[in-house]
Amino acid sequence: MTDLTLLCGQVLTFSGDPFVTSWQDAVHVDSAGGVLIRGGLIEAVGDASDLRKAHPSAKIVEYGDKLILPGFVDAHVHYPQTGIIASWGKRLIDWLNTYTFPEEMLFGDPAYAADVAGRYLDLTLANGTTTVCSYATIHPTSVDAIFEAAALRGQRVVAGKTCMDRNAPDGLRDTAQSAYDDSKALLEKWHGKGRAQYAITPRFSPTSTVEQLEALGALWAEHPEALMQTHLSEQVDEIAWVKDIYPNARDYLDTYEMHGLLGKRGVYGHSIHMEPREMDRLAEVGGAVVHCPTSNTFIGSGLFDLAAMKARTIPVGLATDTGGGSSFSMLRTMAAAYEVAQLRGVAVHASQLLWLATAGSAHSLHLQDHIGSLKAGNDADICVLDLASTPAIAYRTSRATDIWEAVFPTIMMGDDRAIADVWVNGIQVAPAT
């Protein structure tokens, strides 16, 4: 039995960042392309006919005019919030206190955590997402649950214990020492095991004391190979709160830098209301920001300035931000990113949106040598899009004059029905339709 599989269809590849160079030069679609898989890796990408001739024993999977692209990479999520997604009507702090914190208290129960982790990852796969970067809760069991569920499914997951030692309810606070100890033990247990990677995870400055931030900064200095994820400048009232708590900080970003939590492998969610100094400093150190458009509009946070970030060459990822975000779908997230940019006077091209949801997010997580692009040597994490998944989309696509006019309606109107197939680590996990 052959260990080679050849996927044939319209194949999307990247040769650069379409925000840095023209999208016409950076993003390519081969209408008769092929992706050759051996084991869990991509062996070759090219003309399907040439690959067939070179590998006559390969198993052929025909996708016709469907679009073969990298699996989506969701760069900022809270898997424990799966059960409270689409909860009505609160600003950030009220939303946390009313919905998030009561739900997160349940994750000290390993069975509950395992159930939600499995449900969450199955929802991501149904939406074509093959990699997520998730916050857990303060409970080590919640970290074990997401990594164990991901290992069962073969998914690549970045995750970390959420650390909070103030401004959180009883039952959801740790200490500076326990945050350090638990995070270190979990990092040593999981980081680099299979496809698991650890992220040191202070929730955000208001829920950590100076002592806790310093302890986590020290841990990051001891393990610079790990990522560090947190929240930054999500809402204006949150920023005012941070100024009250940290009166000596120059700005929100400085509350992290003062305690060793600013660096190239830092991933800063939201980053909406940024001062020029903060953006310049992020660009200087190479830290990444993550755009969470459905969350930013759902909770009323504001409009992310994608153009300003990319003008400074700050790495930008894209994320659903489950459950502040209102969808598990990266298609819906791309649509929201387009709409937010339009409100800022920028028309983001379909190719750029797809790049953000794949290669851009992979770069923000320092995983570009493994995922996010269809290229030889990368993991075989692949999504296949049906560009005519509903009658409305099919009708609009039938009038398209080029591939991008055919793709854009699926970005704007598509949902899980557009996910024709998913491959994770070289294994087909969703049946072709």
C-alpha cells in the first residue's frame, strides 16, 4: 500500500507577505495544482499532472475546482469559554465577571475540562481550523485536558495555564509562586511533546500583581523557547484601569515590559487602542499582535488598526477569540476583519485575509516552519474549501471573472458548509463531499 497521497485541485500558495509586497506577487492559485503528502508532511507542491507522472503509485484525491489551502490557524482563543459563546450584552469587565469567571471555575474538574476540550476541538476541525493558541484556566487540569484532546486528534495546539492572583473571584486566583510552579511544571510536561507547545499565560495586567508578573517574566527568561501570551489594550476603560493600577508605567505595554514580559515570542491579543510608542516598541522587539474582530465588535471594544500594524511590520495573527468572539469559524472571522478594515477606510483583499488566517497567524506563533503554508517540509495540515457551498454563494461564484472574485463570497458568506475536507498531520479527518 502506497504511503503517498496526492491532493488535486486549485492550490493556494504563498511566496511572501501580501501586506509587504503586492498580493499579486505574494499569493498564487494553481488551478490544476497538486499537494503530495507522505506521512504527516507535505512532500511536494506543484502541477498535478507532473506530480502524477513522478509518483504513479500515489493515492489520488480529486477536489476539482475546490480550493486547497493551509489549515486555518486561530491565534487567540479561550477554549474554556466554549459553553458561554454568544452571551448577551456586556462590556469586557462585566462580561468576565458575569459569564467567564463562573464558567472557568468548573475546570478544576478533569472530566468537565476534558469534555469541553474535546467539544471545542471538534468544532474547530468542522470549521477547517487545524491549529489553535488557547488560554486555559488557572487549573493545571484544564491545560492537561486541551493537550490530551489535541493529541487524540493529531492537532497542533499552543496553550497555557491562565494566571491570576488579584481582581478575580475566590476559586480563580492562584499566587505568584503557584503560578510560577504550575506553569513551569506544565511547560516541562508538555512543551515539544508531540505537537504540543506551551505558552506562559498571564491573563492581563489587571489580574496579576507585580510579584506574579515578575515571576512569570522570570520563567520566560528561563524558557525563552516558549511563547508568552496575554491581552493588551482591548477597551478604553480597561486601559484607564491599568493606568490606575500601574501609575509608574508609561503605557499598557510597559506594564509587561517592566516585568520581563515583552519579547519577540510574545503574543498580545486585541491591541486595539495602541499608543504610537507601544506600536514602535512592539516593532522593535518583534512581538506579535492578534486581531480578534468578531470579539472586538461583539463586546464593543473598538476597531483594530491593521494598516498601522502592518506599516510597522508588526507580525499580525487572526483569531476567533472564542468565546468573546461570536463564532468558531475563521471564515466568519475573515469577513469581520474585512468589515472592520472598511470602517477604517482600508479594503483588505481576499488573498490578504487568507494569509492572515493561515501564514500570518503561523508567523505570529513562530510556527511558520511547520504550518500556515503549503510547502515541502511543512506539516500536512490542510483545509479544502467548496467555493459553491450554498445556493447564494454558488450563484455569486458563477458570475466570477477570476479566482479571487470566486473566493471572496465564501469568505464573506461561508460557514462550516464550505469546509469540504480537512487533513491534520497527513490524516483525513473530514470526509470529502
